[in-house]
Amino acid sequence: MANKKRENDNTSPEKIEPVESGIHEEQENPIPTEEVSTKEDHVEQLKEEITKLSLEKAELQDMYLRKHADFENYRKRMAKEKTESIQYANADLIEKMLDVLDNFERAKKAAVDQNDIQAVIDGINMIESNLISLLNNKGLNRLECVDRPFNPEHHLAISMEESEEIQEAKVIEEFQAGYLLHDRLIRTAKVKVALPKSKEEQKG
């Protein structure tokens, strides 16, 4: 009897532990519906922003490619135009020079047919006059040298002599003409220069 009493004591209501005490713990702090909705809205907003940025990126990339292609075409076109400009820069002058060449051929033919030296001279003079006029119209001008003060920028002294009649160096003879193209010297004149004698030499 004593043993049964002790067994009953072990199963008394005071010592029975609840077995389902933690079953609904997750339900004690549920996530508010509004918070879930806000997060979903934020995710959707981010997705929209990503889509928008992706489209903008694609547009910018396409724009860049088109601009790059346009620039490359422009660069190639300018390079071609520059090359052609250099190649054909003198086309107009050369076309007009053909008339001078034709005149030479006519002069030669006239000299053979007429056997007249004066006709040849007249033809050459006419051709020279036409050529000078043509070149002058293109901005080419011959330097005036003889009896002018010596200018080392325009004149190349091939020979020199002293003179008592002058006070400064002066060009007295031209061996080869010099030319200006507009304001630029394109060929110096080859000349003979007279130099004033020194005072010691004049006294001697």
C-alpha cells in the first residue's frame, strides 16, 4: 500500500508539465499586413526603376554607337576631301596653262610653215605675255631687283663688286628672277650686287 501511495504521489497534478507550451509561439508576434504590403510595393518600385534604367542604358548605348559611327564617317569624309584638295589644288591653274601649251604648239607650227623668224619671236612674246598675265591673276608677282637696294631676304648675291658711285649695297644685275606668291616669297632672286667702297679705299 505504501508503494502505491508513492506512485500516486509521483503522478500528482502538481508535477504534470504542459507539453504544448511552445506550439503557437510564432503566432504571438505576426508580421503586420501593412508592413508586408509596403515591402512588396518597394520591391515592385525597385523592379520598375531597374527596368527604366536598363532602357535608358540601352538608349544611351545606341545613341553612342550612332554618334560614333557618324563621327567616323565624318572623319573619313574630311580625310578624303583633304586628300582630294591637295591632289587637285592646282587643277584650275593647270587647266589655264593648257592654253599656253596650245599657243606654243601653234607658234612652232607657224615657224615651220612660214619659215619666218620674226613670226616665231612674236609668237613667243605673245605666249610670255599670256603666261605672265595668267600667273599674276593667281597672285604670282615678280620681284623688281635691278637698281634696288640689296635685300638679303629677297636677294641671293651670286657676285659682288665695289663702286665709288653708290652709298649702299645695290642690285646691278639679275641672273634669275625672284617671285612672290601673294605675300610669301617662293623664290629668291639671284643677283649681282654693287658695294660702296670703304672710305680708306676711296682716299687711297
